[in-house]
Amino acid sequence: MASQRAPLALLLGGSLAGGSLLLLAAAPARALVTLKVKPVGPDLVVTGSGSAQTSSLTSAGTDNAYTNALSDVQIYAGPPAFSDGSVNLWSGLTGPAAFGGDPSVYTNPDSNPALSFGDLFGIVTSSNSADIRLVLPSSYISGASLSGRTTYTNLTLAQAGLTPGATYTWTWGSGTTAETIELQIDATPVPAPLPIAGAAAAFHSVQRLRRRVRST
């Protein structure tokens, strides 16, 4: 009897595994929009990429003169506003009400295409989750690729009130329609710890002491 059960168990196991593989293959890939903030020399650079499905969002209108700016409640990738400020606003997201410690608004007036270019898109938050907005180009087609870059010259993470290494996430939809936009703040390199400098100073002190002992 045992020899008869083994093939059946293997057959069932194989069927289940095959079914799992089919389910995994059929599951749609989850879209993700990512905004990354990184210091580059004296400047602060925001790069964005990914794609977004808007079927689970609600249209919140169109703005033909949108401002590309950075503050504790808004951040975008892409060209300056006067280059292409036409965007669509979408509501229906949940997530943090703010992500920075500086309410000041830093605009991006640089029209140099080598510094700020691509699609204009990002996030503007609010203490009221119903007012959080996903900002996408007015010509954007749901699911299409997004790519953009914004450069804020002579601005640091500290000046902008951004925490190095922090990550903030906003979501919308559920199940197979679940979508995410994620903001990643670069973890800046840590300066050499003070004990190393102290050890070097101690080494030189010992060397000087040895020379004095020899001279006496």
C-alpha cells in the first residue's frame, strides 16, 4: 500500500507546486514610483523613475502652471516649472503627512537641461490623507514609464530639513491594484570618527617621548 501512496503524493505535490507557479506567473507586477534624493557636490539632486497605475485613483484636476519645488510636504523630479508645468493631480493615497523638517519652499529656477529634465512628477502631502496628491504629467498614460531629474544648486540635506537614510512610502489601491510611491533620502557618508584622530595624536606623542628619553 505504501508503494501506491507515494506516487499519488508526489503527483498531488507536483500539481500543487505547478498551480503555485501558475498563480505566481499570472500575478501582475506591482508598479513602483521611486524618488531618490542625493547630495552631489554642493547640490541636491532628485531623481525619479518607475511607473504608476491610476485606475485606483481619483482625478483631482489639472494644473497648467505647476511649480516644481521642494519643502517638507512636496517633492518632484523633472524640469523646472516654466519648462513644462502641465500636470494631472490624483487623490486616493495614504501615507506620511510630511517628510522633512523645513517648511521653507525651495524652487528650481534652473533651465539648464543638463541639470533638470525628463517628466515632471512627484508627491504633495497633507495632514489630511484625502488631500495627498500624486502629481503626474498631463500627457501621462497609466502604466507608462516615468523618468526625471531635478537639481537644486547650493542646497544640502541639512538645509532642506531632510533626514539622511530615511524612507517614506505612500500607497493606493489594494490586492492586484496595489501601488506605491517611495521617497528615499540618501545616507550620506559619515566622517572619520574622532578616536582615529585621537589615536594618531597619541602615537606622535609617544614618538616624541621616545626621542626625549634617548637624548637624555
